[in-house]
Amino acid sequence: MKKWALLATALAMVSGSASAADMAVKAYKAPPPVAFEPWDIAFGAAIMNDYVFRGITQSNHKPSVAAYFEPRFNVNKDLQFYVGVAGESISFPNRAAAEIDIYGGIRPTFGAFAFDIGVWGYLYPGGTCYYGGGATTDFAGRALSAECQANTLTNFNTMKKDVSFFEVYGKGTYTVNDNWSFGVTEFYTPSFLNSGAWGNYASVTGKYTAPSTLFGSSGVGMYVSGEFGRQWFGTTDSFYGTAAFPNGIHYADYNTWNVGVGFTYKVFTLDLRYSDTNLSKGNCNAFTGDFTASGTTNVTAINPGGLGSKWCGATGTAKLSVDLTAMTNLK
């Protein structure tokens, strides 16, 4: 009887141990994974002392405001589709009301390589045609509209009523580590600013992001970034022609570069940047139709009148922006 009692006790102890083990496993069961949210929205706004695009002011070196709204669909963590609309205040010779951007594309990621491929439309509503000066036709003999004939800039520069255009683009970024990243960009349009001249822009970029501990526990971050690019052009249509080139002028190709430092805090960024181009004042005037251009000594093959523009020279910009995403900031 004693042997049977001992055996029963041993079996009970083994059974008790197994039950305890089962209870421990259940107590530490991992929580269910967080549901994947494919949809997101990025949006933001900015104010700057000058709106500079590829080295050339779009706001006559005056302050500008901007805003954007960008819905996104994440197929997975490495593939995103997006569309967006943005707007900037400008100051163009044709007195367009604003720049409205409509864009969309795809952003695939492969390890340290991130790509961005899409189409970008630049719309400039509210413009007025300026040609005037008593002309009824352009230099090629093509008739001008009544609006073009009726409106003359004080310096006799010209610009079409509608300068809207689109570009197809591709960007690639290689992230070396938490601090360094490098990139390349490529943009192409069959008619830059609706001038009839094709445009191709390519650049290389670099960015250094400082360690998050640089400013202690303040939450302030810092980066330094720069870009070197080149813009190539074709020949415009006859609207922008001259006596020597009645069927159109070949806009001067140019280099542009910028370098700057930025400071971030939560959703805010302050970017301080220097930019410049190698465009002469004369070729800058021929390209921009600058309504503030003056003088007679800046003669080039495509700028026979000698007007000179300061829209393409060295400039410094300060931009304060706020950027948010719904999944991160509105939850």
C-alpha cells in the first residue's frame, strides 16, 4: 500500500508541474500584431523670404507662402503610391495668380535605395498675355491675339498668358547610415513654361543629418544639405523669337547650386540656404521675361535689347515650414 501511495503522490507532482508550466506560457503570450494601416495623408505649409526654383526666383525676390496636401497608399513598407496638390505665391511677368502643382507617382524602396518616380504638373492660372509695343505679329509673322497686342510691359519683355507645363521625373536616394545620404534627380518636359522649348534638369544631392544628441535633450535636430544641377533647353516657338531668330530662341543652358543648413523641432523646420547660377543677366532676362529688368548693356545672342535681370543671381533664403502626417500626428 505504501508503494501505491508513493506512486500516486509522484504522479500528482508531475501533473501539477505540467499544469504550472502551461499557465506560465499562457500568462506571457505575445499580444496580437498591430493592424497595418495602408492609407496616410501628408500635409503642410511654409513661409519663405524668396521662392527660388532651380536657382531662379519665382517671386521677384519677395516673400512667398506655400502649402501642400498629399494622400498616400502604402502597399507595404517598401512600396507607396501618392498623389498631391500644392500651391505657392509667385510674381510672374504675366501676373499669374499663383502656382498650383498637381502631381502623383510611386515610391519603391530596396534596402538602402529609395526611388521616387512620377509626373508633376505646374499650373499658372489667371495670367495675361504681354507682347504689345504696337506689334500685331511676332517676328515670324504669326498673328498675335488681341490680348497680346493690347498689353505691354514697361520694359517691353514678353510672356504668354498660359505658361503651364508638366514634367516627368525620377529621383534616387542612397542612405549610407543614420547620418549620410546621397541622391540623383532627373526631370524632363517637352515644353518648359509652355515656351515650346524642351527642358531637361539633372542634379546630384547630398545630406548630412547630425546625431539627435547634438543639442542634448532639447529635441532640436540639424542637417546640412546641398545640390548641384544643370538645366538644358531646346528652342522656343516663334512667340519668343527675335529679329535674328524669328522662329524661336535657344534658351541658354545653365548650372545651379545650393547649400544650406536646417534645424528641426517636432513638425517644424527652419531651412537657411544659399543658391546661385552661372546665367548671365542678359540670358536670364531672355529666359524669365523679368518685368523689373533694366539697362542696355547686357546684350547676348538671344537678348539683343541688352536688358539685364537679377532674378538668376546669388541669393539667400530662409524658409519656415511645418510638415505632418495623419498616422503620426493626428492619432
